[in-house]
Amino acid sequence: MKDIKRNLTMLCDFYELTMANGYFTCGIKDKIVYFDVFYRDNPDNGGYAIAAGLEQIVEYINDLRFDDEDIEYLREKGVFSEDFLEYLGHFKFTGDIWAIPEGTVVFPGEPLMIVRAPVIEAQFIETYVLMMINHQSLIATKASRITRAAKGRAVSEFGSRRAQGSDAAILGARAAYIGGVNSTACTIADEAYGVPAGGTMAHSWVQMFDSEYEAFKTYCEIYPNNATLLVDTFNVIESGVPNAIRAFKEVLLPKGITKCGVRLDSGDITYLTKKIRKMLDDAGLTECRIVVSNSMDEYIIRELIRQGAEIDAFGVGERLITAKSDPVFGGVYKVCAIESADGTVIPKIKISENVGKITTPHFKKLYRLRGREAGKAEADLLCVYDEQIDDTKPLEIFDPQHTWKRKVLENFTATELLVPVFKNGKQVYELPTIEEIKEHCVQEIEGMWDEVRRFNNPHNYYVDLSEKLWQIKHDMIDKFRNKR
């Protein structure tokens, strides 16, 4: 990645600082706590999500520091003790982090990240961790849905100008690439992260010339090996495509170049692409690709293909970069345990009248259970940190909400999903390349049953609890209920 550095330490909620000052004043700043990062519902009522954003979190934690200007700003607020401000002058992260690698298929309720650290450090990183995971996981998930709808046709991310700010455009392009798109229009995403950038012309190019043909001819002369012409500035069928064909024949074919393209950004896509394909084929330009854009999403793409539209590639903008149909991922950051002075892990739980907001307590590990025969994921299993799953023996799993629903797995593999990222404040995880993350995502999607990948009414993939963890959780619920 290109070195684009900013000190983002102060990108936090103010309450993280007031709580930190409180912990410091109370003498519990070194109390070890455990936080889970998880989300409650899949975007777009889908069957899964894609984890993304870990690389930026690693960079942020490695660079955590309070500058003199930060300390002076906080002093001027008049609410923090001088001893606390002096502590911040030497602040750094010293804890442990485990996370699910980027590009992994994930599900509601399971920890995408676990943070174990002194309470001030663990609490302080909450905002940035959630911001990165929530945004990039949302866009990667949307990109996965869109690229699957395209059924192997190329998809380019076109959304920078509609993104909510520069970071949303740049990191959104990164996340979209992880989720499956082939390229982006965002140049800096290529420079910084290696997401392939590309582009051709706008309508303004055509309007700058005396004629549409002259605009097309000039473009082909300048970019003979990347000639994709926008054919809907005036009239697609009567002028745009005929002028494109003429330019291709007069400029490209004499050079022996047969690969070219036309792009359509408006109109009845199905009808027009069928007409365009016939016109191109009749002209002998069978290798000329048809690219379409104009407010695409997975549902429109799926319907266009169902209708027999002749499309080779899609440009997808605002509905991808903003995840317009469901623009909030909803990840949360909750305490799940604390550590006593002797190292004993003490589970903590949040109780709510809203059943979906009751947390799963304890320091946990997460297994993915896959059938050996088909290689498909059958369920995920949350366990207490000291449990081990023996995949050489049958394993009974059960629905944590409806415990009578049980299943015995045989001939399966159990793989731990959470990997160590930081140990005692030191990075121990080698960040993969963007291409490795993208390929991992492809393999992850292929490892899910079709029923889980459905757009509508997908199969409910189970995130089960071990017997031990389930019992701990329900004993704690009963304990607090009986106290009322």
C-alpha cells in the first residue's frame, strides 16, 4: 500500500476519553477486559456477510499516539486530570487481538474480532474498529451479491462521486474488490491498495467535438488498445452505434485490433443491448464488448440477464459504494469478560428486553464446521476459550434458541476462524495482499451451500453455542432475572 499517513488517534467518540479518565481516576486503568465485535443482522436480509477492514485497523493500532496538540486540546476542555493527560502522552496499545481474516464469510452473532487489553486501551479503540469493520464489511458484502448476480461477467466499481466522502470512496473501492468486483474507477484506490483502476470517456468528450464520429475516431486513435465508446450521448441506434462501428473499422481494424467496446448508460438496456449486439455482429465486430451502467444493483443485473440482455460487463456506482438498499452494517463492540488479578476469566453479559440484544458472555473461540465429503460449511460453533473440538468424533450441535433442534455431525472438519493479530501490543499477523484476500473470499463463497447464498429467503445458517457456553449464558440470564 502507498504510504498515506494521518494520525487518527483522536478519531474517537468523546465518551471513550471521559470513561478512560474515569477508569484512570478510579485506579482500574490496568484492569484486563475482553470485548467482542459482532453484528446482529445480515445486510439486505441476505444469508451471509463478508468480513473486511482488518488491514486498516492494524495500521491504526500500530500508529496510536497522542501528539502534543492533542494533549493541549484535551487540557483546554477542562474535564481531564493532569495525571491522565500525562498518561496519554505515553499511550500505546499493549493488548491482544484476535480477528477473522478479511474476505471470510461471516454470520450474525459471532465475534469478527476479540480485543483483550487494559480497559482504557480496549475501550479507546472502539470507534475506529467499528468504523472500519462496519463500512468495509458492508461494501464487500454488497459487492459479493452484485458480482454473483452478474454470473461471471466483469463488474467495475464506479461510485466515487456518489460516496460519502473520500475515505468512503477509497476504502469502499478496496472493499468492493475484496467482495468480487474486477476493477474500480477510483484512481487512488489503485495507487494505494492495488485495486485495478480503469476508465474511458464521459459524455462531455463526445460533446467537445464537432461530431460524434470525430469524437469516437479521435479516441480510438489515442487509445487503440482500450477503445470503449459511450454511444448514448445522442441516439444509440441511429448514430451512436453506427459511428462507433465506423470508427472501429477505420482506425482499429487496419491495425489488426479487434478487441473494443461500447458503453450504454441510459435507456431500455435489454432492448438496446440486443439491438447493439446484432449491429456489431453484422458488422463483423463479434469481439466488441457491450458494457452497461446506470444505477445497477444485484436485482437489476439479475433481471437483465434473465431477460436475455446482451451484456459483457457492468459498471456499478451509487448502489454499491453506498450499499443504498441497506446502508448500515450494525456491528457493535461489547464487553464479554474481565480478568481477575489471578488471571481467572470472569464472563460478563448484557441483558435486554430485546432478545436480540442479549450478548453471549465469556472469552470465546469460533469454529467453522465443514462436511468432508462436499467441503461445504454446515454451521459455526462458538465455544468457551478453553474448549477443544475433536473432529475425529461425532459432534452434536443444537439451535441455541430452539434447543430441541439438534443434529449430529460426522465426517467433518473443525477450523478455528479467529487468528492472533496482536500479542502484548505487537503485531503477530502478516497482512495478506489484496489479491490473496480476494481469492480467499472466492473460496469462502464457494464453500457455502447455494441455499445460504440465495438473495431471497436464504437458508438460516446456524451459529451454535457449545453446551458449556450455552449453560453459562443461561445461568447468567437466570441469575439476573431472579435478582429483580
